[in-house]
Amino acid sequence: MSEIPETQVYPIIWQGDHVLLIDQNRLPADYTLVSISRSEDMVTAIKTLIVRGAPAIGIAAAYGLYLGAREIPTRDRQAFLERLEAVAEQLKETRPDKANLAWAIDRLMKKARNTLGAVEYLKQTLLESAQALQQADLQTCYAIGHHGLQALPSTPQQLAVYTHCNHGALAASGYGTSLGVVRAAWHQGRLSRVYAGETRPRLQGARLTAWECVQDGIPVTIVADCMAAHCMQQGLVQAVLVGADRIALNGDTINKVGTYGLALLAKAHQIPFFVAAPLATVDSQLPSGAAVTVEENPAADIYQIGETVIAPEGASFYNPAADVTPAELITAIVTEQGAIAPTELSTLISNAS
């Protein structure tokens, strides 16, 4: 793997005895760090989207589990583990749509159950496991960037890519998944520009993806979501890069609403459509996306921007948080083990388990 460029964005930092989170609700206007010292505060941070993005939420929850463990006063091992299970369930319930969250918590709970020693040793093990998870995720993002770079179309000219929502450094431990591919392409001189779809209604593309690109000096153009088809028709973009909240074994991908529409547009314009995500995002208990129940976000996301109401009273609103992109619309799923066809995903997961 070639030299990896340093990113300027790290959304989760362990600071001696507490966690610092970049408050993503305040970007891009304000760069604010929130200090988290208690498990219940981490629960609030995840629920209120101070931290967002599937890998980042998993890492934050892992630290939240340690903070919860630190608050359990008993020295009795069995009583400690029972209390820890309750903390784990509380964290898992914050964002059940994020596969990485359950994966991270289950991984740390298994470590706690299988580790011999006093309760204080178990607590220290949980902290070290959370830190190791964070470092491993960063290496995973670097690998996704590398493999995604190899999968991008080979053209004599530099590429322009279209992105949706935010799956960058802010959504992981740093570097990012789909934006990790962007960073790798920019570093290798293969990228000319990012077209960032604004991503209504919460504007993660305009607020977060564009902010990250500006921090790293990557040329970025923000477009309204309704302009995606026009950009493709005009030949402005040569690939679409998205992330994932959850991936079924057959490759169906659950992600921010609007992803499915982009996949259809990309197919119509014969543009490759890539999903970039770690293998931890694959839900081995989910055979396909057919049975997925999509949560709805508050109607206020649609009828107002900030404090300004933009819709008439008496109208109704539908605000699904995500949609399901069928595997057949996906050119490749870029993981830390390579860019693979969706049809190969279940075999890769079986071999990895």
C-alpha cells in the first residue's frame, strides 16, 4: 500500500479519563468538542447525533461501555457482568439501525466474559479493547481507501465522483470509508473534484462531507439532491461513492435515504456505483434487505430549516431515515479485504467467521 495521507479530522479522542467528540450538529459553523465522562452521556451523544456514522457510533459505544463499567462499584465478578450487560443493552438500543454498534458492543462483552481476573482488570481490558477497536477501524479505513482506489474506473483524465451523506473521517475513527476512497484518489492525483449531494433533510453532505473536503484541500462542489441526474447526464461525474449503515448477506445495502435513487440513476447513465464499508457493517443475521423496517425521523426535519418553517400547516410529512439499495444495482462493495461483487459477500463473511 502506498503512503497514506494524513487526515485533519479525528471525531473521537480518548483523553486520559474521558472521551472528546466533535459535535457534528454544530458543524460547519462551529468546531466544538464535547467531553463525555459517563455512559449515560454517551447514550445521549449517540441519540442526538453528536456522533454519527456507523463505524464512529460503534467506537463511541465501545468507549461508552467502558465508562459504564467504570461506574459499577461492585468487586463481585458475576454482579459486575450482570450490570455491564444492562449498560450494553442501553447502548445497543440507541441506534439499532447501525450494525457496527451491536458488533462493537458484542465484541467487547465477549472479551469481558472470557477474560479472567479481578473486576478492575476487566475494566482496564475494556478500555484497551475500545482503543484497539478504534485503531483497527482506522487501519480498516486506510485499506478501504486503497482497495477503492484500485476499483475506480481507469481513465486518462482525473475522475470526479458523486457522494451522498457523510461517510468520511467524521463517520469513522478518521480517514473514512467512501471518503477514504476519495482521499486515496486525491493523494494519488486521480481525483479532480467531489460533487457532494446536500443530502436532505439533515444536510450531512453539505455540512459534513464538504467540510471535510475543505479541511483536506480537496475541491468540492455542493449540489442539491435533485441535481444528481443532471450531473450524470452532463458527464460531470464518473463514479458514485456511498457508505452503508447495514449490509445484508446478499449485498442489499441499507443506507441514508436517497441512496437507492442514486443507484438507479447511476445504472441508467452506466456509471459505476460503489458501496464502501467495513465487514463489520455486514449483518450476518440478515439474508436480504426485504425484511428491513426503516425508521422514520421527525417530521420537523422536513417542514423547517433551523427555526424557519418552510411548509404550510395542514400538510402531512413522510421522513424515512434510510432506504434499501438492491445488490444488483451495486458495482462493488469495497471492504478492508478488497472490492468484491455483492454476490461474493456471503462467501467472504463465511470464510472470515
